[in-house]
Amino acid sequence: MAVVRASMDTRHAHNACSSAEIDSCCSVLRGSPHSSVKLLLNHHIRADAQLHGFHFSCHVGDKASVLPVGVDMFNMISMYECGDGPYGAPAGALNPHALCILNDVAHYQALLQTYISALDINPLRPARFDCIPEQTETEVTSHMQVMGFNCVDTRPWKPEISNRVGLYHTFTRSTSKDERKHQVFLVVLGCLSEAAEEFHSLWLDSRDHITCEDLLRCEELNWLRSTTHGNHNRVASEVSSLFGMPMRHVTDADDQTLSARMIFPTTSTYKTDLRQAEDSSRQHVRYVDGGCFADISNNSILFEMFGSEGFWLFQGPRDFSDNYAYGSVFASTN
């Protein structure tokens, strides 16, 4: 009979592990013999006294209590590429929108600060679980679900900026490496802090009674994932309009009033994620904190640097079939 043991992998730890980090890993592994934890390059104990920068996996049949769920579920980075508009810059030239903003940085900083302050005094409440659509078992609803349409949120909510939003510019090379282009990007970073804390409380209350598979299938988790995307898309739409950036805006169909607009991201990268393993058996659940799953990250991976350095965009293998401008997945399991 094979003996299954929990395992801890520190091969990729950049610095020596502190005793507090080792104790945290051992505490996580006590819940199930099927669990394993891998410390990432950025492993650390934050001011909240919790371990961050790790990858955890366990069996789908284990109790949800074995998962080290944090309070920032689906913390993610969304990047939006700004179009050139009618007066686009030729290859090698400076982007005119970037030049306009660089010539009056103080004005645009004041605009952004005013927008953030306006969100704070907005009487609408942020998105929480009471926004989850109430689905009824009717023929119309069932047909809409089969067709892939989302139900409308039960109440309007205001966008939330839990970490960072800003405009960034860079020179990128074409896939043929024969020219450079000056491009401008909007980046929104963070999670739905109130809804994520609500999910954490839900996990605390139910973790001893449900399995990891039940947690993955629960309505609250999947709503939180999609609404975090929608929140970032709304913030990007409002900031791009504020700055006069040429972006393609669409109506957010999940908004009850149909007044909210959004733009679709060029690429997104999760910093905190919970998914079922993409292997043939699909018998494992994986959770990452301070990293991402490279085998499902399409169109590059975004990495947060220090505030003055912006973000790094790691491009995957070139792909000419799926129209991914920044490459396909790094380690596809298909």
C-alpha cells in the first residue's frame, strides 16, 4: 500500500525561510495527507502576520478547511491597451496621447485623485453578495443560462479601487522584431475588498462541512471572480473617459440600470487564485497567493514591480492562430 504524505517544497524560495514561514507551512500541511505547499520567490510574512507567496494543492475531496484562503481572493492585475485614435503615431514615433499627458502630469494626477475621492463619497455601496442575481427555475432563465447570458445584479454598485490604478507607457516590439511602437496602457490592480472579506467569512463558517469541490462550485466564488473582472473593467472605462483616451466602451449588461460602461482588458493576471487542476484526472485543487497559474494565463503574464517601475509584461510563445498579441500560455497542459 502506498503511503501519501504532505510535502513542502522550498527549492524556489529566493531567500532563507524564517521560522515563522516554516511554521505556517507546517500548519497548512496538517489538514490533509494529500496536500502540498511550494514557496515562491516572493515568499514573506506580511504585516497581517499571514504567509504570502506560495502555491498550495490538495485533493478535491478534502474538507475546505485545509485550504489557506486569504482575505484578498481574486486579487488581480488587468491591463487595457489604449488605441491610437484618428491621429495614431507611426511606428517608432512617440504616442501623442502619452505626450499630451506628460506635458501636464500635475493636471492628470489631480483628475485621477478627484475621481478616487468621488468614489469614496458615492452613495452607492460596493459590490457584495447581496448583488448576486436571484435565479428562478423558469424556461426563460434556463434558456438564457444555456445561451451563456448572465443574469442582472440585484442592485447597482459602485466600482472599487483597493490597490492601484494608473496610466503607463512603454516601447514594444512587433512580433517580427522589425519595429518599435510607443504604446499606452491603463492598469487596474486589486480585489473587491468587501466582497472578498465576505467570501472569507463564508469559508470560515462552512469550511468544516463542505469539500474543496463544493467550494469551487459555489455560486459566491464564481460570482466573485466574474464581478472582480467587471469592477476593473468599469474603473478602466471611467478613467479612460476622464483622460480622453480612445478606447472601445460597451454597456455592462450585468448592471441593473444599464448605465455602467466597461472596456475589455488586453490581458489579466491573478495574484490570488483558486481553481481545479487542469490535469487529466482533475482530482486536485490548487490555490496560489502572490503568483499565478502560467498554464492558463493567455496573452502574457503581468508582474507588479515597485511603484516607480510599473509592471513587467512577460510574453509567452508567439501564437498566430488565437490572435494573442503577447503570446500564448507558457506551460500548456493540453
